Amino acid sequence: MASRNRALIERDLEVLWHPTTQMKDHEWLPLVPIRRGEGVWLYDLDGNRYLDAISSWWVNLFGHAHPQINQRIREQLDNLEHVLLAGFTHEPVVELSEQLVEITPVSLTRCFYTDNGSSAVEVALKMSYHYWHNRGQAEKRRFITLSGSYHGETLGTLGVGDVALYKETYKPLLMEAITVPSPDCFQREPGQSWEDHSRAMFVHMDQALAEHAGETAAVIVEPLVQCATGMRMYHPVYLQLLREACDRHGVHLIADEIAVGFGRTGSLFACEQAGICADFLCLSKGLTAGYLPLAVVLTTDQVYEAFYDDYATLRAFMHSHSYTGNPLACSAALATLELFREQDVIGRNRELAEHMGDAVAHLAEHPHVGEIRQTGMILAIEMMQDPANRVPYPFQERRGIRVYQHALSREALLRPLGNVVYFMPPYVINEDQIDHLARVAEEGIEHATR
Ligand SMILES: *Cc1c(COP(=O)(O)O)cnc(C)c1O
């Protein structure tokens, strides 16, 4: 049978090297060529469709090919595709910055743009260190991070991350962060609440700060959900304690909301649930609703002022990327923020999140489900060999891939992280589609744990 899918796959495998992939897997695991998208659906070249339950790696917010976002990008395209942002400026980037300053906590007043999440984290790390340097405290050059954290794939961000699969090989090349045990509530004692566990785990952070504050520039965290390590979650109280402790010790707080920002956790930004404001807020992914690469670091007047001086003092932040503040990407972001203003996105998400939770609740009784956890529009199901004795499946068994394959055969794109099956869908998903995902996930887990 002639397959347009197969023809493209063959051409692809001659010339491409895919991200985070053992390419040999594609001897038996077919690539999925996508021709077009519409709403929650992706369509391949042979006309099959897949419900994008993971928002194409957590970036998509309002579905594929959204008319309003498309239109805004088209209009911008006819005027200006790109111009450098050093010495020059343009309306989309100014308007976007005004709006971002408006919707984030009051003390965040300055926007610095990059073109992907990793480089935004790099900027936050460099800016924090440079701030202390400009203030005559260059000895503050270390960073504190949580176990299981993920902040990107560049050498700088791998240094403050802690996902072994991505980091281990490169360790000799990386700066050494101070790693503190995560408040990850999957590790809590039976019967313990998320709040109690998160609070109890703070002693480790408190100790690290007491010991290292003098040499530490910043603590970096993913607020509420550590996504890449397997959607591990914790209680907002941890962020409150962290903010207080950072202030007490004179250390910056970097909030990496690249994955959790823009409504994923049930509030526009995750930090809102703790009522705190970071010194640096990193945003990307949902910023353009999954359309174009764009990232931003928001920071405070206090940080900005430490760089503001006569040129010859050499205090300026000398960092740039070619596509910094790209007008097309900014237009996509402006259309995204417009959708948030026009619709009660957060309110609707609350309903959808509740429906998601209900749809899979019965799976908690499954003999190979260790936990179902949820924060807003992120829901995760942890498959385990022996939940009662907390025995995980060996990673070599790759059970998640069986769920992935089963889902594709049932019109769904689920892409488990190891043994963690999760939903992180576009916000335009409806209740029936959630029910379908829940059925597919159940079948897939059944299939994978047999
Ligand atoms: C995706 C992600 C990054 C990296 O962003 P890229 O655009 O992929 O470089 C950093 N931090 C978190 C929390 C992320 O989820």
C-alpha cells in the first residue's frame, strides 16, 4: 500500500537527527509525520489523526492553527519579519513588554528577551551573578537547585538541572550547583499531606542557605511542578518559605515558569498560588501559545539599577541572541494574551481540570498505579511494578513507550516521561475528548503493565 507517511519517514531518516532520541529506535518505532493541525488534533499524511494530549511538548495553549493567532502573525508578517533589538525597537515588543509587566507581580518591571527557554534561564543565572558582581560581591557565584529539577539543555542550564538522563554524561563540563532534596510529594510518608511534606522538606533548603548564602547568587526552582523529571508536584507553602529565606539570606530567587506559566497550574502563574514574587521570572513555551520560539526574563528595578551606569564602568549586561524579541513571535504572544483577556481561560480550565481528575480517578486502584497527582491542567499517573513496596519498573523495560504506541493506535498523542503517563492538553480540549484520553490511558497502562 502506498503510504505518504512512509515516504516522508524514509526521507527524514536519511538526513535528520531528532531531539532527545536514540535514533536506532526508529528501526522499529515509526516516526509520525504531521501535515496539519487543527484545535487539539494533529493529522498525518495518510489522514490519521492524533489528539495532542501533551500540547506538543507543553507549548500549545489554544490548539493548533488558531484563527486569531494566525491572523495576528499574518498581519505582522506583512509589515516587519525581524529587526535587531539592540539600538532598535518595534511596536510588538513594546506592547508585549507593557502587558507582561502588567500581568506579573508589581515588582517585575523589566523584560529581557531571548529565543528559547534554556537561553532565558542562562540570562537569569548570568544576570543574578552579574548583579552581585556589580555590587562588589563577586564571590556570590553559586546556585542552589532542587533534586529532579530541569531548566534546559545547554551547558549552563544542565549545571543547575538534575535529571540524570540528560545530565550525567556531560557532568565533567558543567558548573557545580548546590543540590537540595526536592519537596516532591510523591516521596511523602503515607497519610502525610502535601503541605506537611513540603514544609518538612524545607529544612534542607534552610540548611543549604545558612551554609552557602555568602557564596550563592540565587536559588532556582520550577514553581509547583517539576515537569521534566516526571510531573513531580509540591505545595505552594514551600515557595513562601523559600521567598522568606532568600530575603533573609540575601540570595535571589529565580522562578522558572517556562513550563508552568500561562495557566497550566490553575492560576496564570504558579507563583501566584504562593503569593510570592521572584527576582527573576523566566517564561517561554505558552508565551506564544506554542507558535514561535520566544522567551523572556522579567526582573525588578533593583536588579536593573545595578547595571545602569556610564558605559566606561562596564556594568552593562552584554548578552544577546540573534532573534531576540522577534516581531512575529511577539505578535503570537500578543494574540495569546488577548485570548486570555477575552475568555475566562482560568475559570474554564478549572472545570476541565476537575473533569480530568474525575475521568481517571478509578485508576488509583490499578495494581500498577503508584499515584495519580494533579495540579491544575497537569495530571500524572505513575506506573509502578509494586506500588505497595514502592518498587518502580526498571527503566530498561521502557513501559512508557508501550503506552505511547497504544495511544497512537487510538488517535491520541500521549508521550510518557519514563513510567509517568500524563495529560497536559491544550485548553480547547472538551469533556468528551478528555474521556477519550482517559480510556486510552487506561488501556495503554493495562497493556504496558501486563
Ligand atoms: C522546556 C523547559 C526549559 C527549556 O526551554 P527550551 O525552550 O526547551 O530551551 C527550561 N525550564 C523548564 C522548566 C522547561 O520546562
